[in-house]
Amino acid sequence: MSSAAASATQRGQVDLIDFVDWSGVECLNQSNTHPFVNAMKQGYRDDDGLHLESDSDEQLLIYIPFTQVIKLHSILIKGPEEEGPRTVKLFANKEHMGFSNVNDYPPSDSVVLSPENLEGKPVIVKYVKFQNVRSLTIFVEDNQSGNDISKVHKVILYGTTVDTTNMKDLKKIEDH
């Protein structure tokens, strides 16, 4: 693990991969041969031969729901020098977004990724904006070179869970 990634986890932050609700994950404008799971799912994201790639232009719109409420601290987006994402907008708890309405909402945070970020340095988000997150939408607006294809090798979300009660885990009390 790089020292930058280690510093993100040193402050009690964990990789939130275990809290992603994979049944609800969506990625608009992904290539059929290079889908989002290549960049996010454990095992896949560590394979250098696998990556997420955009299809018809450089933009990607990724929706990630969680199985429980989380606090997002930082995000790591790794990609190649030329086709790696540049402008990335993050939206907390915004559902049903599409390319037609993504600019209608102010992002919870917006970052411009540097070459250091694309090599594995996490970006610390505006923590106060990501305190009770049930879903995260990531909008890759453009890439480093302005090419028509964006590539993402790895996405890691760092944060913590919020202690809540999962209503599905409660058992009904029988009347005696």
C-alpha cells in the first residue's frame, strides 16, 4: 500500500468496499468490454489488465448505493496519465441522475485530479458534506488530455460506517 493510501486509513478510515450494495450499482456510458466492476470490485481492481473505460465520449456517471449509512472521508481514483479522469464531481444521496440533469444540481464536492492522484494519492473530500451518505454519485466530466475515452484503473472509497439499526435484522416479537 502506498504511503498516501496508508495515511488515509491511518485516521481510522477503512475501505468501504464491503458496504457497497452491488445490486444497485450503475455506470452510464461504460464500455461493454470494460465495465465499472473492473475498477471497483475487490480482486478485479488490483488486476492491471482490467479497467473501466467510457464508451461514446469521455464522461462517466457512476451511482454507488451503500448497504448502510457511511461517512466518506476520501476517494482514490487511479488512472493513466492521458485518459485518466480530470474533473470529478461527487454527489451525496442524489438518485436517478443522468447526463441530461447532472448539471442541474450543485455537487457536494468537485475535484480536479492531479497526476499524483492518478498514481494513487487519495483526495480528501469536504467531510462535512459526506456525513450521512446512503449513496454516492461520481461524475467524471472530462479527462487529462481531452480525448474521447476516459479510463479508470481503480476506485477506492475511504470512510467509516455510521452506527445505525438495520431494520431488516429486527425480529418480530410474538404475542404470548
